[in-house]
Amino acid sequence: MRAVRSKDTRPELIVRRWLHSQGYRYRLHRKDLPGTPDIVFPARKKVIFVHGCFWHGHDCARGDRQPKTNSEYWSRKIERNVARDLEHREALAGLGWKVLTVWECHTRLERRDELVDRLHNFIQS
């Protein structure tokens, strides 16, 4: 567990590199916002969360698998993460922020074009 990062993960760095290359400037990990979003555009009131599929219960192949050992503990933990993510999204929406969640599986090379379109549309809308 100590080796699992919460900041500067590979998927997050992929998203940040693309945003920066397109000229978008942002803030990182604003602790004064619910959920400490990974990427924040204060002037646009938009935030991006970059979630790991397993840790946040995504419905892709990686996120849908269950550990063989201590599975009850892990399933409860992931359920709590999903519930907490929903609370943070609702709190941000209540404060007038737009939220985009980018999943780890969407940063893979074969899905990169789709991700770029989603990011561009989110920021420009």
C-alpha cells in the first residue's frame, strides 16, 4: 500500500502533459476543494479527477476484478471510495464547479484520441 501513489501517477502525468502541450494552464491538488481534485482550472471553475480503475471501482476489466485474498476488506474499501467520489462530485457541483473524471484505462495508447477529444470538449464547453 505504501507504494501506491495518490499524486503524480502515470495516468495523471499523461493528462497533464497533453493539457500543457495545448497551452492550458492549471493548478494541482487544491486542498481547499472537496476531494482535492488532481487538476483545477480556477478561472473556468472546472476540475479533473484522474482515477485508477481498480481503486475507484471502474467497470472495465482492470477495475472489475476482485482480489483473491481478503476480498471482503477490499470490496468494502472500494465501495467506500466510490461513495466518497460521488460525495465529492456532488459537493463540487453544489459550489458551481464542473467535474470530469478520467479513468486510468482511458489513458492507454489505443484510447488516447478519445481521451484528447473528451478533455478538449470539457475545457472548451
